[in-house]
Amino acid sequence: MPRRTATMLASTLVLIALLCAGVFIKVPYSEMSPGPTVNTLGEVSGEPVLQISGHQTYPTTGHLNMTTVRVTGADYRMNLAEAVYGWLAHDSVVVPHETLYPDGQTEEQSTQENAEEFSQSQESAKVAALDQLGIPVTSRVIVSSVQKDSPAEALLHAGDVIKAVDGTAVKAPQDVAKLVTKHQPGQDVVFTVVPAKDAATAEKAGKEATATERITITTKRSGEGGRAIVGIQAGTDHTFPFTVDIKLADVGGPSAGLMFSLGLVDKLTPGDLTGGRFVAGTGTIDDTGKVGPIGGIAMKLVGARNAGARYFLTPADNCASAAADTPDGLTLIKVKTIDDAVKALEKVREGETAGLPSCSTG
């Protein structure tokens, strides 16, 4: 066999071997790519995303789009070729599998966690929007969940309203843990609660339940740090003065909170927040209107620009990453609170874009 032919054959065989290795060798990585964007002022499958009844609403124009990220499933294992392609591609990011699914989290566990975070983000978006408009919302601390085989099992129930612990009034969920951990493991703690059933009955009647029960629970030692615990998760329940529903399926996580709240503000006030402009954005939001950071900012920027957005509301803590790789034609707007976002949108509406708070890599 001529030397040149042998060399070409050997090279071809090596190339085939490399290609086969790329296809069959699995690597511990996952991929993130731009997901769909949804206009919170619009409709999905013929239904308004934001549905309000019992309060006057106003027509809106323009876009206030929430953004999403697609990720490979927990059970999917990338091969080497896919990982290399993802590393080279501009519109996707390859990250270690454990970044998306820590501690061996399954697909089902991830979906459940994202659904819970999405539900909580909707509640906080409603509270933040109404607070921004000066509309009062009634809040109360409740038992969100009770751990199986914990001291509180069968004594406290999800939905119970926690009025006090050891006679000290409870005003926020974190107060519960602070009061319980003042005890040593094995000591008794006394909860003053309104049973969930009584609270629900009173709410339907438009009243506040006043009859309380005192429940004594013996604490136990936690697995970490040896703190005293009773085995509950405290949370916040809100009573709104009118009905607000957010209808959006197949979306999870907390990062749409800011855009939901802005959509509600727009619908509940005369005029347009955006002046008809195409604005997208992201960011968690808490009951006080504080905007928090999110993951996958680079992919959300790409998705927003592909959808036609010209402005992007960016959580302050994500600004440096976003500014490092901003798609052409997209203006980043730095926001720390819902109030920052509303004021920035006023500038966008009036065309005063030179005064917008911007993001920088520094």
C-alpha cells in the first residue's frame, strides 16, 4: 500500500474513532439555552396571563415580557460531542450537571421545587404590585408545612395561623424559628394558633377569626447544629381585596416575579407603563418589592432580543454578567426594586433614555 494512502487511511480511522468517542462518551454536563418569552400584558392560548376581577382595570399596549431558560433534563446525559458544540455555540451554555441538579436531584424533585417557587413568586408579585399602588393587603403568618415524624406532626397543620410563640406575637415567618430556637432541645414551646379550618371559614365570610388554641410541643434536637426544632416551615398567607389570577402553564422558578408585578401595575393604572415599547426583563421579587438575582441571565438576554425586545430590566446583582455579553440592540436597565423599574419605564415611555440606570461590567 502506498505510504500516502496508508497515512490517509490511518487519519480517517482516527477521525472515525474520535467521532465515535464523541457520540458514546457521556460527560457530567447539562445545557442551558434561551427559552420562550411571554408578554405578561397579553394572552397565552386565548387566556389573559393576568386576570383581575373586582377592581377597575385599564387598557395596555406594548410588551412587558418575562423570560425563561431551557435546560436539559435531570436524567439526560450529554455526550462529548454535544458538550463541545455547546461550549462553542453563542446561544447556549454548558454547565456542570450538579449546577442545575444539586445533590442528585431528580427530574420530579426539580419540577416540584420550580412549581413551588413559581407559585410563591406569583403571590409576592401581587403583594409588591398592590403595595406599589398603595392598595392594602392583609398578611398573616401560617404553617406552610409539617415534617413527617416531627414533634409538630398531628399537633399543627398546614394553614394554621400562628399568632404567637410562648406568648410573643409573631409578625413574620422568621420570628417563629427565632422564638423556637431560644429553647433547648427537649423543652416545651407553646404555639397560639387559629386552626386552618376556622381561618378559612372566617375568610370566606369576610371576617377575621379570633378564637385561638394554645398548643404545647416538645422540641427536639435538629440534625445540624443541635438547635431546638418542632418540625414546621412557617410562611406567609395573603388576603387580597380583589381577585388576581396569574395563568401561565409549563413555567417554573421564581424569576418572573418582577415582570408579573409590573404587568399588574400597568393593568391597574391609567395609561401605559411602556408607552407601547417592547420591554423584557427578569428578577425575583419579595413582598416588599425588592428585586433579586436570577440564573441564566445570558440566555434570557438572547431570548429577549430574539423576541424583539429593545429594553431589558436587569436585577442589579446580575448587571455585571449581563453587561459582559449584551446582544446588539438591547439596552440594559439596572433595577433594585419595583419602584426603580416603574420609574425607569416612565423614562422609557417619555423617551428620556439617556437618564436610564445602566449596567456595567465593573
